[in-house]
Amino acid sequence: MEIKEVIKSQYLASLEMLKNAITQCPESMWIDPEPKNKFWHIAFHSLFYTHLYLQHAEKDFTPFKSMGHLSWETKDEQKIRKPYSRDEILTYLEFCQEEVKGCLSRLDLDSDESGFHWLPFNKLELQFYNIRHLQLHTGELCERLGVTAGVDIDWVGMVHE
């Protein structure tokens, strides 16, 4: 199996686990104002950076259209005023799944630069970095669901088209 197919499989498996966490999150947890890091915001943050780091470089990034109240130009992701709905996040997740399928095939994994000045490694390592980031936050949400709501999210080992 080609390396891009392996990477794609792991992206899609991580996104599927995030999708399962999102769909099984009780509404009370989704909108709960108590945690500093809101469930919906962690899900959004995970998808935002997955989307960003799938691009060739920062200059090639265009924020997802339906997430209109985000200001990428000012890098103001943390100041989103209105919570995204579950449906908005799931729509963004579907978009990211398609980005994985399309963008990954076009990336030059042999490139010596990540394409993002703040990440000092090559394009191949960026993919592992991005999957680890996505899975870190997915795990965080799965743990929150398990401890707070008694909801267990099944592990997804791989996804092949």
C-alpha cells in the first residue's frame, strides 16, 4: 500500500471517531457553558487545523464558507462568539473528509518544508503532526463523554475508500 493511502486511512479513521463523538454527545454537553474548553469548540478547533494543515501552505488556505463568523485574517479563532451547532460541525467534518481525499493526493510529501513558517519540519512529518493533533482532541472529547455522560466511543482503526 502506498504511503498516501495509509495516511489517508488514518486521517479518515480519526475523523470517523470525531464524528462518532460529535453525534453521540448529549445536547446538554454540547452547549454546556461550564467547561473552559467547550465540546463544540474543541470539535471545531480539531477540524479547523485538520483543514488548514492539509493545504500546501498557509497562503492556500480558505476558511470553510459556512463557518462565517470566524476571522482567519486576524487569527482570531479563539474569539468565536456564537457556538457552532452540531449540524454545522458535522458539515465541516464532511468537508474535511473530502479535503483529505482530495488534498492529500496533491501534496508533495517529499517537500522539505511544511508550508507553515511556525512548523519547522517537512511535509510528510506535517501529516503525522496533523493526525496526532486531530486524535489528541478526539481522545479528549471521547474521555469527556465517557466520564461525564457514560458514553463510550468505539475505536476506529482504519478507513479505506
